[in-house]
Amino acid sequence: MSESYWIVGGDGKEYGPVPLSTLVEWIRDRRAISTTRVRKGAGPLMDAASYPELAGYFAGGAAAAVYAAPGGAAIPGELRVWELIGHAWNRVKPHWLPIGAMFFIDAAIGSVPILGCVVQLFIGGAILVGIWRAILGMLDGRKPTVGMMFDGFDRFADAFLCFLVSTILIGLGLLCLVVPGVILGMMWIFAMPILGETKLGFWEAMQASAALTEGNRWRLFLLCLAWVPIVVLALLLVHMIWLPSLLTRIIGHGVILFAIAPVFFTALALAYRILQQRRRQPA
């Protein structure tokens, strides 16, 4: 009987067992690269390229492919703003309802005067971790559900501290001529998904995000900037069309998030996966 293989996905979970032929197909589809961690039978985890039966499949640039877990399609290899947005649009379309509903619910909570702000302060970080896990799982081939937005409460303390500290420091940075706040925002933009995928503490996750984004913060800023006119236009339409009551404000802002936020966060998630894989590449 032929040996079975397991691989470690971007979410840290093992996928398998699969035969050699399936693993080769994943490599050809760019779902695994040379540095993807692979276990053969009961053996130790090693880089895929360390196995003689796999090494030949990484010739000719395959090692530079960007990782996508089994079940997910290959993602773009470069941080090109409109390419990321286009890929994000295609990824979100089959799952728009559950992903959009997560942001709608989050917006509804935050729109309640005073109480909503307090609740968001305490649970907003954990909810963000849950949403990030759902979106990253979608990229890795898993079907998202609305309930996944509450899966981040296992990291409640670190998510709360990350949300609080980053919000305060970025806010202070924005008050100091704007630019410092933008820089801090780009440095820590991936702190929440890192919390969701690792056991790091909040400060270590913020440091890991800073290291991950180093050298690419300008492109990440351009990706965020691309959404500003869209969001501003949508907000203006909401306040022009709907009466300024609590209920209509909740509905209007929720509709914006339902329509826009899923694609925006998915584009960021694609950028996150690209930067993760670049760090795995051998120098």
C-alpha cells in the first residue's frame, strides 16, 4: 500500500491523509510550495521540497507560488491593488450572505448610542478575530457561517488589549499630523488575523504584524485608500436617502458594510496570505 501524506495549511491545521498523486496535484495547482510543511506517514514534518519524490515538482519557479490550502484556489503572487480587489470579488460572491451578515451584525451593535460603543470596546476585538478566521478559512476552502464571527472569544483578552492599544496609539498618531497614525495602522493591520492563527500575545502579534508588513506598507496603504471614495460615497447616499433616526442609521450603515466590507477584508486577507508566503520563501 502506498504511503499517505499530510500537509500543514496556512491556518496551522493538518490536511490529509492523501496519496502522493493528490499531493502532486496540489503542487501543480499551487496549493502547496517548496516550504509547505509535509508529513509522510508517521514521520516528522518537513518542507515539501525535502522529499525526493516531490523535489522535482518545484523546478521552474513552482517554489515561488503562493500558498492556498487544499480546497482553496491559488491566490495572486503580487500586491497589485486592483488585482487583489478583483480576486476578492470573485472569492466573496458565493459567500456574500454569511460574510456580509457578520459585518451587518457588528455594525448594528456599534450603532447603538453609548452602549454600542462600550460593547464594541470590550468585544470588538474578539469579533474581529472571528471574522478574520472566517475569511481566511474561506480562502483556504472552508465554507463560512455567520456563527464564525463569535469564534474569536477564545482570544478575548489578547484581542481586547490589541484592539484597545492599537486604537489609542493609532488615534494619537492621527492627531500628530496624520502620517504617524497611518504608519502605525499599516504596521498593525494584520495583528488580529495573527491572533486568530497563532497563540501569540497581543503585543507579540502586533510586533509580528509590523515585521510581516515591513517593506510593503505603501502598497497596503494604497489598497486601503482605494476603498475611501467608495465608502464616502455610500455614506453620503445613506445620509441623503434615509432619515437620521437610530433605526435607519443602523440599517444604512449595515447595508454599506454588508456590500463593501466583505470584499475589502477579503482583499486584505489575500495580501496577508501573500506576505505570509513571502516570509516562508528561502532567501
